[in-house]
Amino acid sequence: MASTNFARCCFVGILCISVLLLSSGHAVVDEIPAEVPAGGTLLNVGSCSKFADCNKYCQENYSRILGGFCKELSPGGESFCLCKV
């Protein structure tokens, strides 16, 4: 009987922590642009200011088909070139 109450309390505690994490945004992953294929990987190759054309650089060095794009990784921050691999 006591172990059932303990298990129930643990379950409720874990449920509360999960709700808090989800509502705080710490468990939410940034949105990935729609052009990234499911299961794809993004490779950060550096600041976009270093590349005249991020997409062309990614196509020539990583993937001719997928390419890449520039994106701010934090609001108001620097843009980075992300290659789809």
C-alpha cells in the first residue's frame, strides 16, 4: 500500500516537472526551416559575413543538391551559414 502511494507521488511529480519544462520553453527546439528534409542535419560553417553566397558554398563543399542558408541562431544575433548535409 505504501509503495503504491510512493509510486503515485513520483508519477505526479514527474508530470508536474514535465509541464513546467514544456511551458517554460526550455524543452522546445527552435523551428527548423521547412526546406530541411526530415532526418536531415544542419552543419554550422561560420558567420554569413564570411561567405559571399552561403548556398553556393554549401553546394560546392558539402551537398550539391541540398545547399544551405543563413539564419540567426538567437534573436537579434549574428547570422550563421547552415549547410544541409
